[in-house]
Amino acid sequence: MDALDASMPGVSPGVFDEADFRAISEITHKEAGIVLSSGKAMLVYSRLAPLVRNANCATFGAYVIRIREDATERTKAICALTTNHTFFYREAHHFEHFAREVRPGYVQRLQSGGKVRLWSAGCSSGEETWSLLMTFLGEDASAGANIAKRDLRLLASDIATHAIAKARAGTYRTEDLKPVPDGLRRHWTRSTGEESTIAPEVQQLARFRSLNLLGDWPMQGQFDTIFCRNVMIYFDNPTKERLVHRFAEKLAPGGWLYIGHSERVTGPALDLLSTQGPTIYRKRAA
């Protein structure tokens, strides 16, 4: 019995072993940058077991062979292993900073006929995306409706297709929206009791796409603000540094980057970004 067998009582011998876990960990890191520590073995087993059965594989070893050869099945496995925990108005100081320091200049630009482009990278099930857009439209319904008619667009991307589907639907439990300030919630959501839906004026500003942050980025042009929060905590340091540098290059001069409260910018990106507040960075002017 190996160490993995001992830590996973109830798992049949030969169905899932340490070699299978190592192989899945290597594939997951290579494909999505996610680091799976040895303590995640039960998580891997529980999340992939349904896929193993659906693929008619008798063992995880057989499934490893399958995902190495089948890109579609490999994507399903990666999606199953991603963590999609998020909530509305998470780390509220970011939205407060955006409303106070960033939004006024963007509104002025839009009113002058310019454009604004935002990116919610690793958007999960959409709570961050909608929190950001509601903050942008603001607590004045008339002014917000005018802003929504301007050249404002937000790209919301995630590797997990099931999370993207929930985000695109824009419907949540009404109680989940409680962290959103009253003025924003009142103007930009539509409640039917236990469920609430993001208002059409907000939804039409977002474009949802499935995207692996470690892969190619097909987007043309640069972004004015990028939110990528609590995504990089699952990556090792070299992967984080490469990703943040890519974000910095994708920002327009003077653009803003918001990352998670336990994340930090290190490495080459520091040549392009300056710290503006807790986990808030700005790209230096060209």
C-alpha cells in the first residue's frame, strides 16, 4: 500500500494510485498552471471519478491515457479540477477604488466619444464581472443608462466552461447579491423573489469567452483595466510572474491591474507597473 492508498480509505486498490495522481497533477500544471499538492488527492479523485465512469474507463490509469490523447476530454478534466469560489463585491476596496479613482476618467472619455475596454480574467461564475459593471454604471440610473449606450465593453473569460455558462445566464440567488451596495443592486438587478437577474443594460456590455490564461490570447488591442483576482493563488511563482507580465503588456499605458488580496506582483512586470494601493497596480506611461 502506498501513501496515497493509506490516505484514501474506501478507494479500491488499482483504481487510483499515486502514479495516477502524479500524472494528473503534471497534466493540470502543464495545461492550466494549477499546482496540485499531495493533499489534493481526494479532491482529484472525487471530481474526476464521474468523468472516469462516463468515459467508460475502468481505472484512473486508463483515464490518464485518455486525457493525454483526447484534447476535449482533457479540457473536461481541467474544468472539473478548477476552483470556482467567488461572490459579489468580493474585496470591496477594489470596487471602491475603481469608483473613486478610475471611473470618473473613463466616464469622461466615453462622453467625449472614446472607448473603454475592461477584462475580468478568471471570471468564474460572473460575480466579479457584474460587480465591476454595476460599479461602472453607478448609483444614478439615468447617468448609468447613458454610459451603457457608449463604447464600453468588458471581456469576461474563464477556463471552466460550466462557470462561463452560469456567468452568461446572469441569474443568482437574491441573497447572494446582498454585498452589493443598495443603489447598485436596486438599479442594475431585477428580482423575482428568491432569484435575481442582472439587468439587460448591464448584460449587454459583457462578452463571455472560454480562455486558458496560459494559452494564446486572441484579443486584439489593449485593455484599460484588468481584474484577475484570486486566480494566481493556484499557480507556482514562475507561472505567476509570466502571467502578470503578459497582463502588464496587455494594459494600455496608465491602465489598471487588480489582483487578489494574497497575491503580489513580482518579476519582470515590476518594470512596467507601479503600486497604487493594496493589490492595485498601474501601468507606467509609455
